[in-house]
Amino acid sequence: MATKRIESPLPGVIYLSPAPGEPVFKAPGDSVAVGDTLALVEVMKSYMPVEADQAGIFRGYLVETETVLEPGEPLCELEV
Amino acid sequence: MSQRSISVVKPGLETTVQELPGRIGFLEQGFPVSGPFDAWSFRQANLLVGNDRDTAALECQFLGPTLRFDCNAVVAVTGADMRPSLDGVPVAMWSSHVVRAGQVLALGPAYSGARAYVAISGGVDTPVVLGSRAVFHMAGVGGRALVAEQVLPLGVAGPTTLDAPALTIPEALRPRFATDRRWDIEALAGPNDDWLSPEAVEMFFSSDWAVQAKSNRTGIRLTGPEFGFAHRAIHKNSDHGQEPSNIIDHGYPLGAVNLAGQTPIILVNDAPSTGGFINPFTVASAAFWKLAQAKPGDILRFRRIDRAEAGRLRAELGRVTSPGVTALA
């Protein structure tokens, strides 16, 4: 097993749950399949999903919801 | 002669064809002027590839496209640093590059700034709609954002292009992007500053305003302190509407800081031309490129200028985007 850091694919505001008040997309220990949504990035009035490109076990988010991230900045970690 | 073209492999995030001066003369029918948001970077890209500076080129927003060339061409990428590569090999921004038929130009996300421009020798030759190739994506005027597998026709390139030496824009003549996420934006008071309290006018020019993610080519939406209003905004004929920021429908100037309730929205290239909110301030056209390159969370500070200074800034922008600013790479 190795730890993989998932980065924001583009600059914007990160949301860790699908809507305010709802649970986060993934909790530590959850299994992750390819294509699962890990977070949303908001830019230009649109929400772009950040999708897993590898399966694994979710380890945790590295940022709070509504953080502004630059491309390449780490968002969360997976055990792959 | 066969048609020159490029094919869209990946479209990026709302990549559009833009052209200057934009769609002029149809505001009264509700058509915005559109055109490149950062005209400084746009024009320098065109100059690098030997085009007239106002020629149709691509505006890439936050995440750039991947394009396959169906013909030889000279290209240049300017504006936001999207780390362009040609067949996987990184190429410099702000410089001209010869591209051979079959090669692939790929742009990534914006690592600095928000909008990049891709100019191609001969220009993009999409159909002219109401006098311009500029795309108003939201209403589909002049086309829409690029989609995968779309083929973009190119115009006829000048005779010099492929053999010409590589060109660059000297760093001192490029727009300087904020590295601390703070931007000084030149703005004028008016037309409706007299609907705000004098304290609110001072507050606007002395406060930090954060760019919201809910910003696009229609408007740059800001978060900041609350506005106070003048007597005339509160005690007015009911035709004007109920909110202090309501006014009987009027024309909106390009660059207006439009106050909807307590949310200032700067009206930019694809903005509506009329409506019922006051416009207490107006951003100078020479500062638009900074609005184009500000990212969500960036801070704007507005510096009060007068019309004479706005004119000087506009003339200066014209000079740094004129033929002759390119240098041998």
C-alpha cells in the first residue's frame, strides 16, 4: 500500500460535501472506486467534480471545505 | 487550396473564440460587446504570430484546451501560465513557436492568473455574427465554448510566418500578475455614486474586496463591507423599486460596479446592458485585464482616478500592445 495525494485539478473554491449540511463525500476508511467524486471545485459559477483516477481507501481531507486551492495543491489522501 | 484548421482534442473549461473590438452597436438589443477579457495578453499573442493585434484567437479560462493542428502554423500562448506543451515538450509562454501539421498543443490549469490566450497565424476564421467572431457563450451568439472533436477553421496566414525568427514579448512589456493575490484596480466614481452615503463612497475605495467563485465573463462578484445609502436612495418614488440599490431601469456602462442589494458585481465583457440596480462606480477599461486574471479569493483594492487618468492608462495600454513591442527570442 502507498499513500497517494490527490491534487486540485484547477484553481477554485473546494467543497467537501455535495451541498451545505450534507455529509462529506468520503470519510477516512471509506473505499474509493475509479470515478468516485472526492470533492467539488467551484469556479465561474460552476461546480466541477474532482474524481478519483485510482481505486483505494480514503485516508482523509487535507483542507477545510471552502478553501481556495491552486492547481497542484493537495486536497486529500488515498491508500492505493 | 485546402482549408487550414485545428481540431479540438480536449476543450478545456469554457474556451471561446474572441476578437476585437467585439460586437459593437447592439447593446440596445441586449447583445454584450464580448471580446477578450484581457485585451493586453490577447493583443500581444496576436503580434507574436504576425497577425493584426485584433484578430480572432482563443481565450482559455482556468483550465486550457488540447488542440491538434491540421496544418503548419505559428502559435503563441500569453496570459495566465497554463504551462503549454507541444507534443509533450514544454514551450515558453509569451513567445512564438512553429507548429507542424499533426502536432498537439496542450494547455494545463492556470498556475498564475486565470485566462490564457492562444493566437494562431492567420487567426481563427469562424463565421462573423452581428459584425464579430467574438463568442457570447451564455446565449450562443457567435458560437459557444469549444467542444471535443470540433474543427476550427483558420484564416490565411501572411507570407512571412513559418521561416520568421521566433519572437518574444520582453518581460517589462507584459502585464504583471499579482503574486500576493492582491490587485489595484483603477476606478471612477459614478454614475450613481450620489445614491450612496459619502462614507460608503470612501469605504469602497479603502476596503478589501474578495473575488467570489461566482464570477465569470458576465460579472465579477465581490464580498466586502456593507454599503450605506444617501437620502435619495431611501426616500424615492416607488417607480424606482423597494431596495435602496434599486433604480428605474437604465443603461449599464461596461465596467460598472453594479450594486445588487449589498453585493457589488463588476459588469464585464458579457454583461447585461440594462437593468434596475445602481452603478455607483465604474472600472477603467485599462484595468479590465486585471479583473480577467484575478482568481476566486483574490483581493481587489480600488484606486480612485478621474477620466483624464483613465484616458492616459488606456493610451498606455494601446502602446504596449502595438506592433514593435515584440523582440527576437
